[in-house]
Amino acid sequence: MRIVTVIGNRPQFVKAAAVSGPLRAEHEELLVHTGQHYDDELSAIFVRELEMPGPDVELQLGGGTNTAQTARMLAALGDLLGDERPDAVLVYGDTNSTLAGALAAAQARIPVAHVEAGMRSFDRAMPEELNRVVCDHVSDLLLVPSQGAADNLARESVAGDVRVVGDVMVDVARLLAPRARADDGPLRAAGVTAGDYVLATAHRAGTVDDPQRLARLVELLLGIGAPVVLPLHPRTRARLEAAGLLDRLRAGTTILPPLGYLAFTALLTRARAVLTDSGGVQKEAYLAGVPCVTLRDTTEWVETVQAGWNVLVDLDAQAARAALDRELPATRPELYGDGHAAGRVVAAMATLAR
């Protein structure tokens, strides 16, 4: 089979790192990077660190509103698929790149496979939730990380074939977490000691685009009562600078540039806890056995909350401090598979052969 894979941001590089190797052992893959993540240097870090194939096509379509960005991607991917005529299109997650890839393929009557299908926060105000729902309903093959995700799709009566394969992020974590955990360099660079700091990330529009919520985020991070290490997303940096809050935040936290997968994982695996608004980081924290405090009031990774390893606090500083001090569960169930999801994804892709 000839398969076009569409990726566009950090988590999708990581997921493709798990799948592209075994996929290329059996099929022909064209890896397309939309450029939604516009930090080319960071993208190159993922290609090098994760030993994944570099993108075959780079569209450089980052920036702009969600609508404008998706429209540009849809037009470009429509032309590309018209030229390439693949047997299937593979997309990951819930980004604008995911939506554009799925829609372009469906409109061209090319089968769509969606890795990480079925995840739901049930918050339609989140662009990612809209992307997930639409993508799932145009996909022919829905590859889900958990039974809960499969149950969501059953309730929605999707038309495609639903298969529980596990989460490909588990594959990557099991392979690379020991290597990251053995590297003290990122901790030395941040000036922190294992177990004494909180790792934080924030980038979602709902967290940083509204000036009042951005100010609440800053006060929350400054009031944690422990050293905070914050790899700063370009979007968040721009919002902080525009609001005149960057210097205030810098005075009470350790701000780092965006990090590659290994450096970020080295910090995550040795953190006391994680504060984040990222869906992917919630899951990475769970896989690493690090307690998570989520700066949202909904999550698509509901199993991590039910297991007691993740607490939703939105931007309530008092609730965040209480969550950091909570007693952790005695167990951490294997929620997202056994680390062999990529092989199941590749096997399932063969069912789309025409």
C-alpha cells in the first residue's frame, strides 16, 4: 500500500516515530509535515532524537487563526492527494493538521485511518474537540487507545471500523524513558534537583489568549510554593510579552526554551509533579508515574483522573496547591496498552487495501 501520513506538531512527531518504522517495513509511506508547529529547529530535534524518518514533504502552513490555517492545509493537502493518489491517509490526534488531512482524504474518497480516535473531553468550546469529532466521523479506520474511547465511538454510532490498539505513546515511552531518566543534563541546565520541582506547560488558547486568564495562570504558577520549571511555548511567550507579564513570571520561575522529547522527558520523569493544560503531557505524566495537575476543567484523558493520578483544577490556585499535596494512589493501572500499539496499527492499516 501507498500511505500518506499527515503530521504537524510535537505530539504527532512522537507518535509517528513509533509507527513510521514498522509501517515502512511493509508499505510505502509519504510523510507530510504541514508546518503547524512552526519551530523548525524543534521539529528537527524530534527527527534526530527519535530516529524517525524526516518529512518527505514540508508545507510550512503554520500561523493564523484555526479557520485560516485549516483552510490553507485543506487546499494544499487536497492538491497533494490529487497528485499522489495514495491507498490511504493516516492522521494522528486532534490538531488542525489532523482535521485537514482527514477531510481532504474523505473528499477525495481515499480511506482515512485515525490514530488516537475516540478521545472526548465533551467540551465543544475546545478546537481540538471539534477536530476529534469531525475526524472520527469521516474516518474509515478508528484506532483507539482504550476501551473507553471505543465506548465513546459506539455511543456516537460512527461508520468506520473501530479497533482497540493501545496508545503508540506507550511504545515511545517504554523505549526512550530509561534513556531520558538517566540524563541529568536538563536538570543541571534548569538548576533543579530531582523530586524538588514542578514541571509546568501552558499553551492552549483557552489558557493563554484571554488576558484575565493569562494573569490567573501567572499568579497560580508564582504561588505554587515550590520551584517551577516552565519550558515556554512560543504562543505563550508572545501572549505574556503582550500583556507585560513575562518579567513577573520570569522572576519567580525558571523559564526554558521549548525542549526536545528527551530533554522534556528527563525533566518530567524526575519532577515532583506536572502542571499542564496539554492533553499529551497529562498522558506522559501518567506513563511516567508522576502526579499531574491539569489546568483545565475537562480532559479527554478521563482514565487518568479516574485512576487518581490526575486532578482537574482549571486556574484555581488554591485547588492546584491542594492537588499537589494530595496522597497518591497505591496502584497505577496499565490504561493504554502494553507498548506494542504500533504493530497493531500497521496490521490494521492492511485492512484498508483496495
